[in-house]
Amino acid sequence: MRQKYAYLAWLTLHLLLIVLVSCRDTLRVVAEGPTILPVSFKNFSQKAETALSAALGRKLPASNSAREALATYVQVAGVEAGYGYFAPNVPGGYGLIFELHYPEGRVEYELPLVSSPAAALPIAGFLDSIGRTPHDALREILVKTLAQSVWREHPDVESVRAILGSIRLPTAREFTEGKRESYEFLYAYDFNLENAPAKRNHH
Amino acid sequence: MQSVKTKLFGFLFPPSTDTWLAVLRVGLGLQVTIYSLSLRSDWISLLSGTARKVAEALLSLESHFVPRLGWFVASAAQLGIHEEAVLFLAWACLLAVGCGLVVGVASRFLAIAGWFLHLCAAKSGSFVSYGMDNFLTIGLFYLMLSPLPDRYSLDWRLRKSQPKNPQLLGFWRRVLQLHLCVVYFFSGLTKCLGSGWWDGSNVWRALIRPPFNVIDPEILVRWKYLFPVAGIFIFVLEFGYPVFIWNTRTRKIWLPSVCAMHVVIAVAMGMYLFSLVMIVLNLAAFGTGLFARTKQIRLQPETASA
């Protein structure tokens, strides 16, 4: 019987964490909007999300052992994120194209390289990470990682320009009227030498 | 109070056979095997170099104790072993673990190894991991904690293992069931908050968005009048899951519908691995014995009286 109580205590804590994380992410969705809820819900959602984040130890200092223990548990159990896939709305995604400049003046275009169709999904996730990060330095490092792999395939290239754009998807009606997906320019990075910092241009 | 406690324990520790555990073991074994094989040519490029180091640095801001490939890479570097060799070894071990889980040899050890190796890959490659990795971590986490081996495994035949406590088997199945209810509830809830799922535009966007644009939009657009129905159907199916999955009658509609939804996601969006893990989790949690005749479960003497 004592063993059953131990299992019950663990399950209670485990489910509580799953529900708290899911509620926090749902509230974040409402706070960031747009959703079908009235705009007045945004303020409440922001406050509630902050409170839930605090309950999950996110307001404690990073060095706090309780915060670290909780973070470790949710990561190893796979419950660190909510389940709002493709919700509340499906984002357009991001595209990255490399402009390869050869010494003789020739220019070629290349997409991020993958060998198998199965790797297309992880790469799409990678591009979303690049597009969504608010940190310029991180974005540059991630773009450079992909640029390096292209460079390895084309060692005679003199410089590489990486152009990041967000994808604008047409509605079904626009599609029937002939409109197709388009890219909105976001950032461009010029890489000349492997270790040199990139020169960044943005829209 | 006593009756509430009895009901609670009765709900959380229902006697169960280990068929669901066999489904989970074989299913996740297949998932790990296909996952490894599908990424064989991109594994090293996805998990090596700067991206891995940045992902691990960000992970360290959360916790220093979450497993990662960097631990092995750093240790091996001291022995003069290159990063690529370590990553290849991790991939080969993961593939072997997947195959081992399918046949059920050293089930407990391989379940722990599978969870650990996949977690290392998912965390070190957090920029390239997606929903499938989350659910695979969840599945492997429950698998390694569940009372293995099951009677369909090679372990059972080789070692002549004793039957496991049916109430403990029932408990771990219940944990998986409750978790799936939370998953679908919140997935349905967040979808119904978006106007695009009501008017069907999100179905269209999901199907034409790269890299999910498997079906030609020219074909899809002919079915545009069905998108609002499909959008509402999806979130009703997910939102209603925690209610309708428990009753045996409604489960016979809900479970096949959810599995069919995942098959459509696999075919129409190319998300084969994501769909497979979801179907495996659903079948293990609610699928076994659904269409079979109800059988009496023989309890062990000590658990029967508990």
C-alpha cells in the first residue's frame, strides 16, 4: 500500500507539471494573439502566464537548484513544452537561400543541403528557429552553420551571401486567382572567410 | 472518504495484461529504428559543429544535468577520438537499441539506453528537433519505467520471467492514458482559439506550407469547400478526446478516428515519424483489447487482495 501512495504522489506531481506547462503555453498563445477571444483577454493571459511561469520556477535565478531540478525533470520526461502544434494559426515559415560567388564572377544559388527527405522536417524546424529568434547574434551563428556546410560542398567559392525570408502563403481564393507563395526579405548575411564575422543587411 | 480513496486507487491501479506494454515496446522500437535509418545520411551534419554547441550552451542555461551528446564528444576528445566517430557510434547504438526493442531482448536495459541516447540527440539537436522528438522522449520515458519485460518479448522466453503485477501494469498504462488526454485536450483547445481552424484556412495553410506540401495545391484547391469541415472536425476530435476515449462505445469511434487523422497527416504532410509515434502511443494506451471479447484477468494472490 505504501508503494501505491508513492506512485500516486509521483503521478500527481507529474500530471501537475504537464498541465501547468500546457496551461502556460496556451495562455502565451492567447497573450500573443491573434485568437478568437476578445482583446481584453490578453492582459489577463499575460498575467496568468507570468504567474504560471513563476510556479514552474522560471522566475528564480538560473543558479537556483530547485529551478534546475525542475528544469531537468521536465526535459528528461519530455514535458517541457505544451501541445499547441499548428495552433492557434499555422505560421508561414521561413526560407533561406545561399548566393555563391565564385572568383571568376559566376553566381550560383543553393538551398540548405540535406541528403534525405526525412531531414527536410528538421531543417524546416532549424529555419523556423533562425527566423523566430529575437537575438541577432544567435541568428547569425545559426545561418553561418548552414553556410559552412554549403561551403564544404563548394570549396572554390569566394564568398557566400545567405538570404533569409519569411514565406507568405496565398489563401485558397488567392491561389485560384493565380497568386503563389512569396518570400518577404528579412535579412542577408555576407560571409567572406570562414571565421570572419558576417556583414549583416536587414529589411 | 474511504470510498473515494478506494475508487481513486481502483481507477489508477486497474489490473491489466501486458499486451499494451508489448505494443508500446515494439512500436517504439520500430519508431527508433526508422528514425535512425531515415536520418543516417544527415545525422552527423545535423548534430555536429557549432549548432550542437550552441544548442547545448542554451540547454546549460536551463540545466547542466540534461543528457547531451557533448558529454561523449568532450570525453572522447580527450582520448583523441573525433566528434564524427562519436556521433556515428551514437547513431549505430540507437539503431541497435531500436532493433533490440522490437524483438524484446534486454528490454529494460535497451529501453533506458534508447531513452538516454534519443534524449541526447534531441537535446543536442534542439534546433532540428520537432514534435515527434518530444513524443518519442515521452514514450521512451514511460517504457523504461514500466514493468518490463512483457510476455511477447524474447526476454520472457529466454529467461522464463514471472508475470508482473497486473495492477502495476495497469498503473503505467493509466499514466500514458492520462497524459494523452492532456495532450489532445490542449492541442484541440489551442486550435479552436484560432479563427483559421474554424474557416478551414489553417488546413489549407498546413497542407501547402513547405516542407509539408506533399500534395499539389492544384489538386487541394478543388477540395477547398471541405477545409472548414476538416478544421472543425480536427479540433473537435482532439478537444473531445479526454471525454469520449474512456467509454468503450465511443472509444470504438474516437480511437480509429484519431489514428485515421494521424495516417492522413502522414500521407498528406509527409510527417511519417510523427504520425507513427502518435499511433503507437494511442494503440498502447487505448487500443489493446478494444475489439476483443472481454476477458477475466487472473490476479496474483497478493495483488488480488491489495
